Amino acid sequence: MMTRRELLQTVGMGFGGCGLASAAATTHFPVKAKHVIFIFLNGGPSQVDTFDPKPMLQKYHGKPMPAGPNLKTERKTGNLLGSPFTFNRCGKSGIEVSEIFPRIGQNIDEFAVIRSMYTDRPNHEPSLLIMNCGVPLPGKPSMGSWLSYGLGSMNKNLPGFVVLCPGVPVIGSQLWTSAFLPAVHQGVHLETKDKDVRKLVPYITPRRSAEEQRKQMDLLASLNKLQSESKFESGVESMEVAFRMQKEAPEVFDISKEPEKVRERYGDTEVGRGCLMARRMVEKGVRMVQIYHGNGQPWDNHDDIQIHRKLANEADPAIGALIEDLRDRDMLKETIVLVGGEFGRTPSVEVSGLVSHQNGRDHNNHGYSMIVAGGGFKGGITYGATDDFGFKAVEKRVYAHDLQATMLHQMGIDHTRLTYRYGGRDFRLTDVGGEVIHDLIA
Amino acid sequence: MKWLLAVTAGVCLSAAETPAEFFETKVRPVLAKNCFSCHTQTKLGGLAMASREDLLKGGKTGPAIVSGDPEKSLLVLAITHQHERFKMPPSGAKMDEVSIGHIKQWIRDGAVFPEGPGTKQAGKQYIVTKEQRQWWAFQPVKNPAPPAVKNKAWGKSPIDAFILAALEAKDKKGMGPADRRTLIRRATLDLTGLPPTASEIDAFLADKSPDAFAKVVDRLLASPHYGERWGRVWLDVARYSDDKLNSTMDEPRPNAFRYRDWVVQAFNKDMPYDTFVKAQIAGDLLGKPELIAGTGLYGLSPEFQDDRVDVTTRGFLALTVACAQCHDHKFDPIPTKDYYSLLGVFNSSKQNEYPLADKEAVEAWTKKKKELDKAKEDLTNFYAKQTEQLSEIFAAKADKYLLAAQDKGPYDGLDGETIQRFRNYLKKKDRLAKIADSPAVFRAELIAVQEEKKQIDEKNNIRLGGSRERGDLSQADLLSLAPDKFYLWRDFYRNGGVFNYGPGKIDRFIEGQWREHLGLLKQIVETAEKALPEQYPFLHAMADNDKPKNEHIYIRGNRANLGEEAPRGWLTILSPEGGPPRFEKGSGRLELAERIANKNNPLTARVMVNRIWQGHFGEGIVRSTSNFGRLGEAPSHPELLDWLATKFMEKNWSIKAMHREIMLSSTYQMATGNIEGENRLLEQFPARRLDAESLRDSILSVSGRLNSELGGKAFPLEDVKQNRRTVYGYVSRRRTDTMLNLFDFPNPNATSEKRVNTDVPLQRLFLLNSSLMADSAEALDKKVEGSTPSERIQNGYRAIFGRTPTKAETDLGVQFTKAGGEAWPEYWQVLMATDEFLMVR
């Protein structure tokens, strides 16, 4: 049980406990970013069809990889498969972006394109966990939970960490769990298939009028006071917060309040609505919003890489509009927008017996791309490189921990010092790894 | 002064040695013991300490040593705890002064660091040091005499002597006794998870006999609700759930509840804990059918690579053996090999369903199931064949269909639906343009693509050796149609294709003898379905594999990179110095069970009495209840822990006996005061919020809605009509129930050592707006009688709190309910949201 002081502190921070000894006064580093929006293209988007063009791959299309046998991935792959998409030089930086992401292309000068991500396992579950929770096994807190724990929410009437997904991604709530951190830091999962905003937060719909509830709360306060030996006076305060949430939370989640023109720019898709909701939440002080593209793993295109085009048609306008809106509101500088999945895909075609036809790619943990904008990340740069065919990250390799460490750094946190003692050990998001990548940040 | 002497001693001893010898004998062993585990391969903080260069280069904070200048060396500042942040080694005490002196001397002499064996080979020859063996948790359980105390009047049991002596040593004292009403509420919630009824309270208040409270404790321990609460305490450790962790869909285990019920009953029957342990590890090997259900502990595993080792070692032994799967344990004497020795035991066992029906019933069901499967297969095959033949018939006329679909040719003799399908196909962008000018060429393409697909399927089948196993499929190098051909094939021949008519749809084409045959096949399926009864009940349990075998070490936890063999056997640190005994009977589970459920095991009894203590006081004597290693917390009352463990074993591992010992102490019966601080020494009884289950059950109970039926199938907690106790609610690994989640229910994917206890606004939303609160308030409103408002309030207080309201409380209630009507349920709801109701004091 928390002491009364701890309890009051928690309530004072609204949803956030206090991970940093005196978070309000000092962080470890100067604060560059206050929010994170993580657009998770779940399933594993292909790097060689999106942000990592490979002329050699086109040249050797249909042939075995000249550099030797394919690296081991989840399933059997065969000859090289050139990208069916063309890449265009975009922005002032001239960074090449696949034609399937025109709106991201228009805004590429806001993004740092990391082309040298890698992870250890070619399977969704461990890689999803590494990307979200820093370890390949379940049971450790997610990045959003760490941020909520470390920094608290800036709006005591809203949760610090919100997860938007139509349905659930693979392994579901494991990816936004607070694990051993106090449960309040767990991501609040909103089912974006449901357009009824009242269904988004559990028990948010008042059963009685505000006036009746007011009277109930006054009575509660008086009764608790009569039992004054109570050490736990927080009840009344958190009840007051709950009371205010009933009004504020649904308003923030309700995108019907946005002009139709704005909604059109994001696209009337789940990911489009998610990005718009995310913007509204961040404006109101939510620490981290994570948007999963879809139920299950839409980007897992083993059979046919052409499906990437359809998925990009949904994600691209949403991401483009989000970046533009944040920039126009002067919020991009304090909001990290991260886009990517749990791993990439093989440059070679999948030939396993699990595909119906051979026009797709297997999982690739050896090398993949992620893009990140805002929050003090440099725009219009590329970082690191994969080999000639885009199979393996070979230059300036970046593991999830390094990216997490860099993001935390921008939020003012030393990733080695945001720890929580559990079962006798100090745990942290980046486990025992992670180096801040200074070349990525301005 | 003492410190200076020690340094001098170090210098003297070093006088006759070469710098290299000095390093090898005095410094390397110290570094190896204290530093290398984190600072060689792992490089915590960026610092490696495997060579002189490493140390000069240092980590993120700069060089670790300044050659010749120990006082300026970060290493020295860290090990002498003079550095602001780094106090190394990170856990446990400072190094001894002699060792520190050696390190300083070595740096002063230029930090000579010859290359040598040791650092990289550390895993090969694992040696448990004397210091490691001396760790408190590995010492035999002692039977300490209760200490003398100054205040002889306060305590009434040996437990109190241990508690009070520790308080008195710090010039503190324990609180006086709680009032009797508080005490019976505390005890009842503690043992049953339900509040006492007004009449139970009255009876206790009226009982003036000296053993009145002992009678209450005995009554509660005899209640079937006891197991519902304390069984759940164990189910947290056992990471119990009613489903399988499946990435993509819900996969219930409808018989999982049989393990849950077995645990509940084991507590109710006071099964000796050593039996309880053995049953869960090896209940299938004990020759007692009633113990097989215990192996549900593994039969319901979430099936992560390390789960079974983890739940066994943390759950029963409070050792974090799973931490050693990639490297030797960094802090405790657990070599990687130990992890794989145990993994070998579990990998030599399998999950096994034990039917709970007689042999005939099982055989009858299995036979009927086979018949049904066969009938379904026949029907499927028949349909598949018809579908294929029909598509061939259409393909032969594809040119005619193409023309008809464009209204350029006759419709005669063609199927109308198929023409329409063809039209839809042609509507899609660019389709028509892609089709060759000549319908005959298109027809030929369609026929060819079907033929090619057939050939490819046949070749692939040969390559796969007929296998349809997922593993084989994923690794096979198979052929497939070129993408354009594939799309053509898909659009015409696959499910939903123009020429594809599957089961049902195809029926109108099937005539004559074939139609009769189809009818027959369908009828056989229908009959077989009707004949198949519900499956017999079974246990999710364990059995040994026919051929048990040892695991090899997975180097750095990677299954693809195998190291030396790890014979199945016992943990090194709990074995005599000669090395761990091997397990040779079957998988070795039975031998493992016997090693754990053993009076000579220094951990088992201590760990369990500590969990029981935690159940009563919110915190254990060792607060890290599942980690007694060096990174766990030291016991606050080590002698008390041993005394309890001794008592536990003496009383034949009776858990109920331990409840009695604890609850009849003055320590347990203390009042809750207002003392701030950690309360580590137990100056007062620690108050806590009701856990999720007790909260829901208490609300149902006081409103008269609780259905106290015992055991049985899990019910969905979101079904607000089902008012059974929460312990019987469906626990999911995939989606935790919203209410449980909100009130800190533990994650059922891993063993859990304790409930965190938060107080957050989202919980208050539950109290404000949940249907549980609303429905219970309504139910109370119907139930509480009284001719005047104050009489109703009196009766309501009795129902909810088991007491009479004060004048001030009555006045507030009368005032609030003045308007009548809805004000009453609103009032009852507020009472169930008060601190008095939500807290255990």
C-alpha cells in the first residue's frame, strides 16, 4: 500500500505516478519532446518497398542473391523479388520514398529515415514485444507505460497512455501492459471500430445527472470525514477527477467535432480516424498515443507485396495530415511521431508452403526501416544502411533499445535511470542495452 | 583508523610478488567475483573490465581507472561508495577493506592486467563460492527461541516476542489491540474475502470467553469460502487462467477450472503443503488419482520457453532461475546449466489430458468423434471433386461465357449465374483490356492455368512428402504460379471465383445418382453429429515422455546455438559441494518434486510461510516473496521467518495451522494507527484496499445478491447477471477483464508474487457508473426495510457495515434521502463507496 504522501502525489499528478524523483522540477535532460505518437504498421512493412530503395534488387530480380544464401528468416525464401513500386526523390532533401507514400513524401523533410533497424527474432510476438516493451518475452512494461510512469500525464482528466486499434494486434494487451508498474500506467485501449465515444473508456458514461453525482460526492466526503481515523483520504480526490473525466474524455475522443474537411484529409479509415483522435488527445496533454494500423497484422504480406499499396493508401494520408496539422499548430517540435512495424520483410520472395502464391516477402529481422519526425529529431535525413539488397542492416545498426533510448532522451529522460525495482531487480525499458543516437537529434 | 590499517596490510602482503602475480592472486579474483558478471560481455553502463585497455577507456561516465592514481579512479570511488551515483557492487555490502586496498595498490602500481583465462571462460567451470553458500536463504532453517522483551504484557505468542523485540530495539512499540468489531471484519475478509454479517459480529461481541476470537478463526477456516480466498492467493503464483495464450484468437480451455477447483479444495481440506507441492509438480507420478489434477500447474502453462522453470523456481523456491537462461545468473549462484537441467525435466514431460470418465465412455465418445470426422471428410471430398469437375466444364466454354457476358454472343445453354459472375469480373478495372482479343485464346489460357496449378500442387505434394505440418510447410521450397497466372486462377477457380461453386451453391448442378449420393453423405454427417455427445470431462495434466532426454545449453538463450549438455538434475546451490545429483527416473519430475517438498530444502517452507504472512499483512517478512536471492530484499525478521518455517514443518505443513499461529498473535490483532512511514517493523496493523475479488464479492454480499455456489465452470465476469464469486470468473491471458484489470489483478502470463494496490480515478469511475454498483444499490433498496428514514438507515448500516450508524451519520442520511425515490439507491451506492467499506483495517 502506498503511504498517504505517495498517494496524494499520485492523485496530484492525475493519472501519473512519479517515476522521476522530482519530475515536475527536473528531468535528467532538457525536455525537447512532451508527447509521442507511435503509428504502428503492425505485421512488418517491407523496407525495400517503402523507404529503402535498392537498385541492385531490381537488377537481380528473379535471380538468387549473388552475395550468397539468404539469411535465415521464419520461412523459406527463394530468389530476389524487385519492388513493384517506384521510388521518387522527395522534398528538399531528395530522400527517395516509395510511390505508395506520396503524402509522407511531401513531408519527408520532417522525417529522419532510419534504414538500419534490426531485431533478434523473425517472429511477430517477440519482435512486437521488443519494439514495445524492450524484451522478447511478455511481462515487462510498455514504452507508453514507462513514459506515463516517468512523466505523468499533463492532463489529470485523461489517461497518460492511450492505444487505438480496431480490434487487437497480435498478443494484444501484452503490448501496452504496465506489467509490474502500477496499473494506472497501462495503456487505455480504445476500440476504434466503435464510433460511440462513450464506449471507449470503461465506466465513463454517467448513470446519474451531474447534479445528483455532485450530491453523492459531497455525502461521500462527509461520511469519510466522520471516520476520520482514515489514512486514505485520497478517495475523495480521485473521485473528483473521475467526475470531471466523464465530461472531458468523451469530448476529446469525439472527432465528429472536427470540420468535415479536416476529417477528409485524414481519410475515413480506422488509421485516419486514429491519427485525428491522436492529434486531439496530444493537444489535451496525453503523453503517448499509439495507433495500430489494424486488427491482427495487416502488413504481414507473405503472399503478395502488392497489398502494401492498399494499406499505404490508408496510412499515408493519415500520417501526412497528422504531420501537417501538428506543424501548423507548432506542436510537431514537441511531439515525436514514429512510424514503423515490428520488423521488415525479406528482399527475396517467400516460397514456403504457407503462401498461396509467390509474390510476397517473409519476415525480416535482420534489417528494416522506421521513420521518425518531430520532438527534436532531425528532418530530411537518412541514417544507417542495409546491404545492397536491403536484407541486413550493415551501417550504424539500430536496435529498438537505441531508438527507445533516443526518444526517452528527447523527453528528458536518461533511459538508464528510469528504473523500477521489482522482484529484487531494477528494470528499465531498454533492459541492459540502448545508446542514445545523437546523429538523429538536432 | 581500522580502514588505514587494512590498506597497509594489503601493501605489506604484496611486497614480494610481481605485479602480474599480485593481479592474478589478489585482484582478478575480486574483480571476477564482484564485477565481471556485468562488465565483461554485458558491458553495463558501457564499461567492460576484461582488459587494462577496457578500464582505461571506461564506460559512459569516463575512464574507470587513472593508472597510478587510485584516488582519481572512478573504480575506486565506486567501490568505496564515495561516488555520488555509483556504489559498487550494486547489491549487497561494500567489498571488504582488504580487497579495496588491493585494488588501490594495483592501480597505484600501474594496473598491470595480464591476459589470462577466467573472464570469458567463466561459465565452463562453475564454482559456487563460500560467500555464495553463506547467503542467508541457503542456510538450514533454524529453530530460534523467541527473544526476551521488556513489555511482557503486550504479546501473547512467540510471534509477538520476535516482533516486539525488534520494535523495542528501535525504541518503538506496537499498537494496542484493535476493537473487536474491526478485528472480526479484518479476520473475515482475510480468510474468506467476504465481510462478516451483522449477526456474526453480534455473536462475537457477545462472546466474553477468552477464546472467543479463536473460535471465530476456527469457524472461518472451516468455511468453504476460505478456500475461495486463499486458493486464489495461490492461483496468483500459479498464473492461472481459463484460456490458452493464443496470438490471434480466443482459445478457451473449458476444463481449466478443474485445476482451480482442485486448488480451492486443497486449501479447504488443509492438504499438507508438501503434498500440495508434489502434486503440482508430479501428481501424475504419485499413484494417487486425486493428485493428478495438481499438475494443471504445467498443464495450463502459457508455454513460453522459460515458463515452467520460472513458475517452479520462483513459485516454490523464490529463486529466479529463469534469469540464467542466457548467461550465468548475475547475482545468485545459478549457472546457466542449472536452467537447462530443469528445462530438460520439463521438456521430457508433456501436457496430457486425463479423462474423468470411465474407459467405455471415453472410447465410445472417441469412436463417435472419429465417425463424425470421417463422414465430414467424405462429404468434403465429394464436394471438392464436383467443384473441380464443374469448373472444368465451364472452362471448356469460357469463350462462349466471355462473349455472353459482353452481350456479344448467345446465352443458350449457358448458366445465368455464371454469366453474371463473369460480368462482375469484367467490370473491374482493366480486366477486359487484359483479356486477349480472341475469346478462344482466353479459353485456352484458362484451361492451361488450371492444368498448371494441378501439376504444381502435385509436385509440391511430393516435395513435402505429403506433409501438411506447419513446420514442414514453412521450410519447404515450393513452386507456385507466376503472379499474373495466379490472379487469373484465383479469380476463376478459387473460393468465390467465377467458375467456383462450393458446398451448397453447387447443389443445383448435381443431378441423378450424384444427387442421391450427396443426400446420403449429408445424412450420414447429420446422424453422426446427433450421435456425438458432449465430450467427457478431462484434466489438463502432465505425463512423462517415453524417451526423456537432456537439454543442451542454448548459448545466450538461442535455441539454434547449442552448447554443452545439461543433464537433468537438481540445482547446484542446493546440492552438496560435489555437484548436483542427477535425476534418473523418467523425466525427473518426481525427483524434482521430492527435492522441493523436502524438510531439508532451506527455501520451500520459508517461502510459503512468507506468502502466508504477506496474505495477512500485505507485505512478507521478505518483501520480495518470489525472490530470496541477492537482489531480493532481506527479511525484516529473519528469526521469526525461521521460527514460522520450523513450526510449519512441525505441524505437518499445515497452512491452516499457520493462519491460527499468526491470527492469534497480538501482532495480528493490533489496531491500525496513523503512523506514517514504512511500517516495516509492524508498529501497527497495515490497512489496505480490498482486492478486486473481495471488492466485487463484498458488494454482492451486502446487497444480498451473492450466489455462493461452489466450484464449477468459469463464468464471464462481464455478464452482470451472474453473481457467483469472482474467483470463478473467467480469467483470460489474452484479455483481462476490465474490472479485474482496473483493480490490480495480476497478469496471468507469469507467476505473480503480490498484488499492487493502486488508487486511481478510473477505479472511482467504476464506483460511480458500473452496473455492479447500480444494481447492488437497487437490490439494497428493495431489501432494506424500515418505516421511517432513520430506521431504514439503521438497517442499511447493519447490512453494509454490520453496525449502527452514529447520530451524525443518520442525520446525513436523512438529509440526503429527503427527496425519496432515486435518492435512496444513490445513498446506498455512496455507502458502498466509503473508505470504511473499501478498506481492510
